Amino acid sequence: MGGYTGSDRAHLATRPNFPTARLAAFADHEDPEVRALAVRDPETAPAVVERLTRDPDPAVRAAAARHPNLPKPRLTELLDDEELAHPAAANPALDVAEIRRRARSPGDPAGPSVDTLI
């Protein structure tokens, strides 16, 4: 994976036929752009995804926060993280119940009309 370093390198992963299988193997690569590929693999292990939410690179952390294999406790924790709240909120594994709970206003136990929001 260390071969191509051209200017279009970052855009290769956006191609519709870019392979995603076995990209989890790159989770420990020294290059953050390559580590970020690991979260494109739908089979990346939950423990690996969770670890990548603590990666030194912000793009890797954000990508990991959106991965559906992110363990729910860490996903819930990231919803309160200033840096990763938005990517975590875009995670497809986020429970509707958690969204509704967070959408309630503090003074209203029933919350706003969240059913119309979701």
C-alpha cells in the first residue's frame, strides 16, 4: 500500500469500484491516510474501530466514529465529544431511542415532538 503517492491518491477511495475487503489489515499502518482505509472495510473488528477513534490523526478518528461496527458504549460516549459528535451522530448504528433521548429538551420530560424530526 505504500506504492502510489500521486496527487489523486486521496480520491482513489471515493471511486465506486474501490475495494473495501481486507482493508482492516491497514489499521496499524504508519500513514494516517492508509489507516483511514481500515474503516472503509465493513468487516473491521469492533475493537479495531474503537481503537481508531483514539488515533492521533483527526481524519482517522472521524472516519472511525462513523463506522457501524463501533461498539455502542463508545458511540454513545463520542456523542458528547466536541470533536467527534457530528461524525458519531452520522453513524448508522446509532439507535433511534438514543436520538430521541438526546432530542428531548432538559425541562420537558416528554421532549419536543421528536417523532416529527425522525
